[in-house]
Amino acid sequence: MQQEQPTILALGDSLTKGYYNNGFSYHPYANRLSFLLTNKYHVEPFGENGEETQEMKERLDQILDYYAKDAFKGVIIIGGTNDLASYSSDMIIENLIGMYKRCLELESFG
């Protein structure tokens, strides 16, 4: 993970990972977003194919526990697409809100 600029955590599923070409290639949106932010911020992608929001919530805890408490200055969470066939919108929203609340607990996000 780059340390020169403040880092934004981009958490999500295959959309965040940049899945295309039937999974033979990946191009995360985080790369383009870093460029558009004129490299004042580094956007670090943490995307996993097929991940549902409950799994994402657990992985977020692992990521935040692994990295230094001030490693990230912001967060982008894109999730719920893989949940739609199996879970209610209320459950998806609850998981997303839980992830944002977890991030807000960190001083570096405040």
C-alpha cells in the first residue's frame, strides 16, 4: 500500500476489484479515481469477486485490524449486488450501515 498520499479504502465486490473479460482481467475503478483526484489521494482497492455484504463486513474488520489505525483517511463501500438474490434490502442496508459505523469509529476517518 502506498504511503506518499493519504489513502482511501475502497471496499467491495467484483465491481471494486475491477472484474471484466470474464475474470481474466481486472481494472479497479480505484486506479482511475486516484488519477482523477490528481494523485492527492491514493485509492486502495479491496475487492473480492462474489462477496456479499456480511462477508464484506467481516473482511472490513480484518482490514482495519491489520493496518495501522491511521492508515486510511476515507472509505468508499460498494456492496449489495451479490446479496440481491438472497437477502432483503433491509439486511443489505443494515450491513452497509454497520460498515460505515465501523469506519467512523476510527479517528482518522473523523
